[in-house]
Amino acid sequence: MVFSSLKFIFIFLPVFLIFYSASEKKYRNAVVVVSAIIVGIDMFMVMRLFRPLPILIYLASVLLLIYESNNAPEKRFRCSLIIVGAAAAAYYLFSMPAYRNAKSICIFIGCVAILLLLAYSSNRLQYQNLVILAGSVIFYGLGVGKLVYIVLFLLTNLVNFIVGQFIENSKYTKKLWLFFGVAFNFWWLIFFKYWTFGTENINAIFHQSLTVKNIILPIGISFYTFQNVSYIADVYKGKAQAEKNLINYGAYISMFPQLIAGPIVTYDHVAKELKSRKHTLDKVEDGLKTFTIGLGYKVLIANQVGGLWSDISMVGFDSISSPLAWLGIFAYSFQLYFDFCGYSLMAIGLGKIMGFELPRNFDHPYMSVTMTEFWRRWHMTLGTWFKDYVYIPLGGNRKGPGRLFFNTLVVWLFTGLWHGASWNFVIWGLVLFAIIMTEKYWTGNFFNKHKIVGHAYMILIIPLTWLLFAVTDFHELGVYFRNLIPFMHKKAEYIMENDYVHYWHKYWKYFAAGLIFSTRIPEAIYKKMKNSIVTVLLLLVIFGASVYCMYRGMDDPFMYFRF
Amino acid sequence: MNNLKKGLYTIILLFTCIVASPIMFRKIWENSDIKQQKAAARAPVISTQPADTDSEGSTEAPKETQPTSEGETAAATEAATSASEPVKGTFVQSGPEYFDDALFIGDSRTVGLRDYGTLKNADYFCDIGLSAYKINETTIGGSTVWGALNAKPYGKIYVMLGINEVGNDIERTVSAYRQLIDGIREVQPDAIIYIEGNLHVTPAAETSLISNERLNMLNSRMSEMADGVHTYYIDINSVFDDETGALTADYTSDGIHVLGKYYTTWCEWLCANTVSQGQPAAAAPAENAQAEEAATYASEPAETETATQGLPQNEEFSNQ
């Protein structure tokens, strides 16, 4: 499940927030009544569940909740909510024959019992962390769809939690535990992400015939592995204290806003907030606004401008003219940025609603004048991670220029591989390394002094590096590069005449939007006018347009009016 | 009051979401509902107009003379053919000038043919996502398909629709398709209508809704509409299929559309499979053995009749 889907915005998020904020007595009645009406409309007008069992569940739930919301103290009200939620979940789950067996019923009842126990016995913040954990696991489960992956995820959390305790408490075996923890985390990452790639290459190089397995990567593994490692490393270095509460730790790692696509949050960033945080209307307002902006980035810019890239892939790189080839990589660059940046913004916004300050992930990367600067502004949390947990432990720049060279190389090689298990990512990493090294020793100063030249250089070089990133097949990559150079470009019959005019006509609006929102201007304006009515209205329009796009995107999936 | 101002966005957003939620839930529900019932061939549900287009269709009825007859193929063609004896055509090779008075109606595959094919002399009425269900309401370049058909007489009309509809009930699709063909017949009685079989997809692109199996079912139903006199069925799949009867993976990147450069091949194939009516039965193009099969299938009974009835029908509409 992704943030930019109707299911997330209209089902998951409201339900999550109702559970999350199940406390304040004065709002309870209103929330219960409104939710009851909406659920009623859903069940009986949309789903038409006019069978005795659902009607009974519905009526009983509503009556129970109304009664409880007037009488029960906070703790009991939480439990009532959980019971109602469990009843609905049970109805949904056990209506599917696949789950109608003793084992899953036992697991289900067990989970609900644990939740009830914890919810009743904990204070408000503990309960909220519990809701974050439970909600995130459900969110993750809906995404990966397989029980094994959920179990693996929970197991990883548990192991890291225990390892953290051991590292802090042991005197002599600290290093051993650290080693074990890092090995454990990376083993799973390597297994899921690089096993296939590794065996393929071993087969190709050494003429072996190891079985190449098609392993499906559990989503988010790259992100949560890095968070887990950062945690145990921080505990080892004494930068952070080990978390004493398993639920808090689980809430930190699994927190659904950042679970599947970052930002990579280090533990010290949220340690304080896990134990005490404030929820204010200001934060909720701010969070919702940030979420809306992110949603707009993703749905209204990235998805739209990305259409050009998929168009080009569809007709094949053989059949595009030089200008269109350039247009294509610009479109891809915009798509990548707004997709990822939008996702990070949505995560930050959701975090804010729950009272967390998640770190910023993008700071106008396309406004940089050098590649070095670009990578300080692009996916900042990943860069910081590599700096803190690879570059500096290796010695950083303190061990002479030779070592610095080597350390930087390692960082970029791993950065390349982290983005994907394929040779083009390795080459992409190496090219970035080469560019950054030349900037460090040679060109960097010049570009920093002559900003205009620097921008021009970036405009050229960023899309080119993204092309390496985008195309995994080397033959195709070669074709594309040849197309970029006008005089090496073969004229052929199967290239649409003036194709770039055609596509430009189709996509120029999104290019314009991409260009504008890559600059610092919109953010500066937004910051100044944050609380004005105009901003509110504008954001509402963005939200409405995004929802409309998603709604249209789902238009009649039965018919797929896509082709 | 201060709180209200501070939380203005939150409040309005919550309110709009609450108001919009029933619509959204309906959408989500229908979406998941549809996914659950796998797209197996079901009993015919709707035989005439699709229900959802009824309201729209009645309000914004096209201004052009839209055919009113529905599902009267047999009657219409009988009336047309009873006057003069049916003249069956044969498939022959033609040059690109054959397409001077041709109109292509289709979805994104035809868009590709327009943009990357070599037949720039033809007219095209095509758009991404065009479907037989909604073709009466869809406007492209300011006119509906009926507007385009009324604008000038065409000698040949190529229709390839179905990839967007194939996930749906086959009967419904066939009925909508037949309506379209009948309508074209009525507006352009002298044109040769080519029903193009839908291009297959690669196994990787197959879903529970879109599969080659279903495409074949649909294509075979469409081929039944061809009478070999005014309507002919042609099928490109013999050119692009691999040995398993799926679209060859090398020819495509998304599994649904062929790469730009292969539209040239497609156009050559179209040239090689043109119908000549009333001409002495020429030898079917030899360069494409598989296409020839399709050709002979459609023109089998033609061999004898065309020889005797040498009416040059082609010229009739070219003078109009």
C-alpha cells in the first residue's frame, strides 16, 4: 500500500488516527457518531451487506461505543475500540476461506488478547506507540502480503532490540554483539537483494551452474535494515542509549510513514519523542499541509511527467529522435525527484501529525552547482548514513589522501549497490565517484565561483547520470546514449517526424511545474504565507486534484482503459 | 476562534474527506469487488447499451447522424446484398496509396501505428483508452467517430478495439463492437471494413483480466462478424507471435505495444493484406505464409464467385 492511494487516505489513515487518538473525552462522541454514519453508509449503501451477521456486528459496535464513550475512562474506551476493530477485522478475515482454520484463529485471538492487555495497562504515550507499532505492522502486511515477511520483520526488530540491550550491558563482548547484529541485519539484506545478482554473476564468470532463484524482495528492507544497523552502532558508540521498551523500539523501526521509502531516521532523532511528545493542533495542521504538498508532488507532477518516460520506453529507444531523447531524461529526472521527494514529504507530514519530527530528506537538489553539493541535498538521510556508518568508521579523511580516495570509492560503490542489484547501478556509483573526485581536486572551485556555469553543468550531468540509473540493459543504454548525440543519430523511417514537438505539446505543463517546484521559490513563498487563507484554499485544490487523479486512475479497473 | 483559524486546513480537509468518503469507498469497493471475481467468461449480462453510458448517451446525443439500428447486422447486410449478388473479395498486395481513403479506428495500438507507422496518408480516429463501449461519446479532435465518418467517404475502414475491453464480459464487448461495425456500415455503406484482431500480449503482461486466452476468445468472436463481402477479418498476430502464441518479448518493452520500429513491419503487413473486390482472384501474397492462412480462410468461397462476377466495386465509392 502506498500513501498516494485512495485506500490509504480514506481507509487506513482515518482508522489509524481514530485508534491513535482514542482518548480525549470531549471529542469521543462526535468521532463515534461521525464514524458510525460513514461506516453505516459504507456497509449498507456501498457494500450492501444486508445479512444478519454484519448488521448485528454493526449495531452492537455502535451501541457499545456510544455507551462507552459516555461512561468509560480512557483505558476502557481504548479496549472497547480494539474489540470493535477486532470484530470488524475478524469478519473480514474469516469471510475468506483461506483463513478459516484453527491456526489462524488462534493467532488472531492471541494478537487481540496481547493488544488488549497492553492497551489497558499502559499510559497514553505507551498506548500510542503500541498503536503505531500495530498499525505499521498491518500497513506492512498489506504491502508485502506474505506472513513470512511480516514474521521476518518482527524478528529482525526483536533481535536488534535484544542486541542493543546486550551491547549496552556487556563490558567485554560489546564488539562481538555489534558484529553479530550487523551481520544478522546485512545477511537478510544480502540474501533478499543480492543473492540472485550474485549467483548470476558467479555463474557467468566462473561458468558454474548455481541455481538462480527469483527471490522477491520484501519492501522496505533496505530502509529498515539501515535503521536497525544505525541503532546498534549508535548504542555501541554510546551516541544513544539502548531503548528499554520493546514497543517503543518497534514503533521507531516500523513507524509506517518512513517504513517503506524513508527517510532513514536514526534513533537519536526520535529517541526523545518516543518517550515524551506533544500533539498539538498546530502540528496536525502543519503535518496535513506537508502531506498534501507531498501528495501533490507525487500524483500531480511525478506521475504525470513520468508518462513521457513510459511513452519512450513503450516505443523503444530505437525510435526516438535526439531532442526527444533529451526530453526523456529530463522527464525521468523530474519524475524521480518529485516521486521520492513527495514520498518523503508525505512521511514527514504524517510524522508531524503523530508528533514526530522526521528529518528532511531533500533540499532542492536540482539547484546545486556541483555533484558534491547535489548529493548533500539529495536523499540526505542516506548520505548521512553512509557518512556516519561507513565513511567515518573507515577513517574518513583523517588517514591521508590515499585512504580518503579508497573510502570515498567504497561509499559510492555501496551507494550504487544499495539502489539496486545490477551492474548499471555499480557503474552509476563509480561514475558519481569519478565526478565527485574531479570536483574535489579540479573543477569544484570553478563551478562554485561561476554559479551559472555550475548550473549549466548540472543540467547536463544530472540527467545523464540518471540515465545510467534508469536503464539496466547495457545494449539499450548504448542505444540511448547514441540517440542523445545529434550527429551520431541515425535518421530512420520509424522515428516519428518532429516527435519531440508532439510530446512536448503533451507534457510541457508538467515540465513547467517540475521546473518551478525544483527551485527554492515555492517553498519560500509557502513559508511566508503558510497560515493565510490563500494557502489553505490552494492546498485544498491540490488535495482535491490529487484525489481526483487517483480516483480516475482507478477508473474501471475491470476494463483498464489504459491502452 | 483562534483555534479555528489555526486549524482551518485541518477542519476543511476533514470535512471534505468525510463528505467525499462514500464516493471513494464505493470506488474502492467496486475495485476490490471486481478483482475478486476473476474474469472468467460469464453468461451474457448486457446485450445492448452498457448501463453506465445510458444516462450520458441520452443527454449528449451526438449531433451527427448516428446509426440508430442496433444489432441488425443480418438484416442490414441482407438488405444491402439482396439487391446485388454478394461479391467476395480476395487478399492482395497493394501499395501505400491504397490507404489514401482509409480510416483507422482504434486504441493505443493504433495511436502507435499513426505515430510510428509509414501510412501517413490515411486518416486516424484513435486515442489511448478508446473502447467500443464509450466510442459514441468519445471525442477526438473535436468530433466523435460518427463525425469523422460523416465528414468524408472512406474506401476502407480499419477497426481494432478490444484490449481495453477484454477484461470485461465478452458478450458485452462483442455486442458493443457489433453495434459499432453496424453503425459504420450504415454511415459508409460502400466502405470495406477491416476488423483487426487484437494484438496479443506477452506472458509477463498477462493479468487475470488481460490474457491471450481471452484475447483469442474475443478475436474469434470478432472474426465471426466478417462476412467476406463488406467486412473482413485480419489478424496481425501471426507476424508478431512467438511459438507459444504470445507477443514476442523482443518486440516490446511493456508487453502490450510493439516497439516503434515494428510499426513499419505492421504497415507492410497491412499493405500485403488488402482486399481487392471484384478483381480476378490474384494470388495471395506469398511473403507472409501465416497471413495467407487468414486470408484464405476469409476468402475461401470467393474463388469461384469473383471470377464470374467481375463488378469493379472499388470505383463506386471512390467517385462519391
